[in-house]
Amino acid sequence: MEIDILKKAGLTESQAKGYMALIEHGALTPAELADYTGEARTNAYAIAEKLVSLGLARKTEGSKTTIEAENPTKIRSLITARQQQLKTVSDELTGVLPTLLSRFRLTSDQPGVLTAEGTDALKLVYDEIIAAKQDVLIFPSEYDHDDPETSALITRQIERQRKAGIKSLALIPYDEFDAMKKNEDGLLAVRKLPRDVRFDAQIIIFGNNVVSTVFNHGIVSTIISSPETATTLRNAFFTIWNSCVVDNV
């Protein structure tokens, strides 16, 4: 049972057997460790070195080099370190997944879904929009400008899209329309929503992608890569767009 638990903590079976041998028999030479674990001596030396590097054992030099187990509470530190490593890997994976999805779409028509948190995830979505160079349809969230950092990020993205020659169409809440109308040009078109219509989540549609972002409980973006989903929401967007007043400033 102990071996299985140690393996779940990140040790290989040989390392787990080595650590248990040190726990049960005290300080051992690598040769003795080989005898107790059934490993070849060469492997026993490698196991001993690995346990020392993991902080689960210590080496004592003398007429004979011996390896002694550290307190089993060190295993908790090992698990904590692995959790931090996994979080780092998860964060890094979040960073590259949009790019991987883009490349995947070049060779496959299978849909994909990615959920990511924070402004970094939103920046990645915006970078994807710039790379795609396709028209963007936007359902703004009534919360997307509540946070100054997020508001500035959205403003910068609008300018980036203009510089990239990407046309954006946005459905604007009634009381924000006048300010946004002033920014309208050949690359930005806006329509005014009815006074009582509000959207909790921001939805962006570009190419075969739909990105839904909520801002009122932290920033959480869900990226859906699906031609069918994008087409459905694009049709919904233009249904609303065509029903809105073009300009009643």
C-alpha cells in the first residue's frame, strides 16, 4: 500500500521501494539498497541519488557512502512542489492552447473548447483575433468596463484591430451608444440596443470561433472552435443587428 501511495506522490516504483527500504532498515550503502530492493547495483546508485535530490534522503560520506531516509513528512513537501509544477505547466499550456487550436483547425474540422481565466487569457484571445484577420462581431458585456485594467485592454484591442484592418461590428448598450458612435469609422460600426437589453457575458465571433467572457466574477473566457456554433451565433447577431436603429443619436 505504501508503495502505491508513494507512486501517486510522484515516485517511480523503484524509487518508492528504495525509500521504503531506507525507512525500514535505516542507513544503507547503495549495494545494500540494491539487495533490499532487488534492483541492479547501477540502478540502486541512481535511485539513491534521485531520493537525495528529491529531499527524501541524505547521503553520508565516509569509509562507506550510506544513504539514510529523511523524515516522511518530506513527502508532503514533494507533493506541494509537484502541485506547483503542475500549476505552472497548466498556466503555460493555457498560453499555448489557442495557438495549438489554430493549427489544429488547419488540418481538422473537429470542434474544440478551451476555458481560461484572467487577463492573460483575454490577451491571448485578442492576439488570436489579430492573427486571424477576420471580421469581428461583438456582443459587449455590461461589466466589461467595470475594471480599469480590463477596460484599457479592450480599448487597446479596438485600436489594434483597426491598425490590422479588421472590421468590427458591435451591439452597444443604449446608454453607452453616443460615446461609441463618435469612434465609428470604416472599420468600426455600431448599433444601439434597446434600452432594456443587456448582456452579462461578452461574446465575440470571428471566423469559426466564439469567445464568451464573463467579467463580474473574475475574468473567465470560454473559446469554442466550431463552424456550426459560430454560424448560429453569427446569424443571431445579424438578426439583432438588423432590428436595431442604425443611428438615433
